[in-house]
Amino acid sequence: MHPLEVASLAYLLSGVLLLSVRASSWSRLGALYRFLGLPQLPFPSVRKGDFLMLVPMVLFGAVLAPISFMAGLSRTAASSASILSVSENAFTVLLAAALLGERLRAAELPPLVATLTGVAVLSWAGAGDGGVGDPIGNALIVTACLLWSVDNLISRILSVRGDPLELAGLKSLLGGGALTALAPAMGVEIKLELSHVLLLTVLGFVSIGSSLVLYMAALHHIGAGRTSVIFASSALFGVVFAMILLGERLSFQQCLSCLLVISGVTGLYLATRPSGELGSGEG
């Protein structure tokens, strides 16, 4: 399938499924909200004023970033994309410090440098380096992560007063709808074969939908910076599954990058632990 086709249908299915769950009766969702540690708000919880932030959140996080990521993924190894995705963590921490006032302490600077260095090492690897992928594909992945970091900051603001299922569902539905509408203009024909339905449903509801809900809930509790630090562990899972399911093997550049990224993420997490929060002031 074309990368844009995968992104559009996966996000569209994610939005439909999440909003269907959100519109269910309250009695069925009580356990879910207790698990998330959030109050169960009346449906709908999104107000008219929230759409001023919802629109750019959808544009950056569910339209431009998926296009860039899928295009990059088609040109590089899945393991490389997983390692490069950690750059979203570093971008979010820096932007949260600059724009949301979440403190960036001196102890967090060395881990941030290590993380960005690991991303740079892999981004500059050439196409012939053990299947690492070409620089353009790597650059597209990093660009997507920068776009998602902007989305993270907007999501943080909305997560304080909105419902995570509703916000994630609207983001996916609007983003998937926009991508589907853009596909013909970009020369991509949407053809949904029966054999793809199950995979797209799993990708949309689990990998995108459920992940977004948990991420939104975490933003509410601990802020954009620290949520992003912990979420960076997804890169390690991506590398492991790329090796197990796709048979990929790590090159020297990937191993070096992975070590730098692991040390950076671990250092960032340890640096944020003493205060219990990266700096938003919440417990």
C-alpha cells in the first residue's frame, strides 16, 4: 500500500473507533476512566474555543507528520525509524521549556545532547550502510518528529480540560479525513482490499488510537516534557520488533546511535525524577 494510503485509512479508522467508544454509555466506560485516573466528562466535552487549538493540532500531528513519517519509513529501515523517533522526545522537552515554562535544568542538558547526537549519527548514515536508509528518508522521519513535538505541546494544553478519548478521536478522524481528501490530489488512489482491513484496524485502534489516549492521559497528569521522556522507550520496542518480525539487523551506525539514545533517555528520566515533574508544577 502507498504510505499516504496507510496513514489516511489508519487514522480515519482510529477516529471512528475512538469516537464510537467515547459515545458509548457511561456505565461501560467507568472502569476505563478509573484506569486512566481521569474524571468522566459529559459528551461532548470539546468546546467551540478548543477548535482554535484542535485545528493546528490536527494539521501538525495527524496530517503533515504522518505524511512525512510514512514517506521517510518507505525509504529507510524500520529499526532506524524507531531510533530516530526519539528526536520527538528531545524536541518536545526543548519546546516545553521554551513555550510552556516547563523547567529545563542543567542536569537535563547532557542527556539531551546525547539523544540529539544519537539522532544525528543515524540521520547522516548513507544508503549503503547496512540498510540504514538514505539521508532523505532519515530527514523525513526527524521532520515528522519535530511536527509531532509541536502537536504534543498543543495536546498538553487541551488535555487539561478535555476528554482523552474525544480529543484523540477528533484528532484521528479530522486528520484521517484530510489525508483521505488529499490522496487523489497527490496521485494516490485509495483502494481498500479485504486482506488489509484487519491490519489497518489493529494499526488504527491499537497503535494509533489507544496510544494517543494513553498519551493524552499522561499529558494531563505529568506534563509534555516528562511524558515525552518516558514515551521515548517506544523506540526500543520498535527496534526489537523490527529485528524479530522483519528480520532486520543493526549496523554499526544503528548500534552507536541506539547506545547514545538509550543513555540520553535514561539520563533525562533520572534527571526529572527528583521533582516528580519536568516543570509544569503539577504533582
